[in-house]
Amino acid sequence: MTGLHLGSADTDMSAGYHGDKIDPADVVRAALDGVEAGRIEVLADEWSAYVKASLANDPSDFYAATAR
């Protein structure tokens, strides 16, 4: 089983969101590559990698950085 994490994909569901969005084809590509490689977790975009990397740190650092 592989877990897939992403911030926001450029789909109809996120049409009202005006931040960075990943192309859905890139999400699928990352997911399939991860499954093929036997990975248990796939981080499909930079935002997800950033959030994952921040989990071991003080949460106040993350909130301060994302409030800017």
C-alpha cells in the first residue's frame, strides 16, 4: 500500500484556490512511480515535502513560516 500526499492539484475541485497547484498528470506519474518502486509514501509536490520535513520541528516555526 502506498500513501500519496500533495498540496493542491489543478482540478475543478481547487478552481477557487489561487495558490500553487501541481498538474494532475504529475500527481499520477509520481504515484505510479512510487507504487512501482515499492514506496510506502509518495510526496507528489514541494509543499508536501516541506510539510513532511517540518513535522519533526517545533510547530510554531511551521506556522510562522506559512503565515508570511
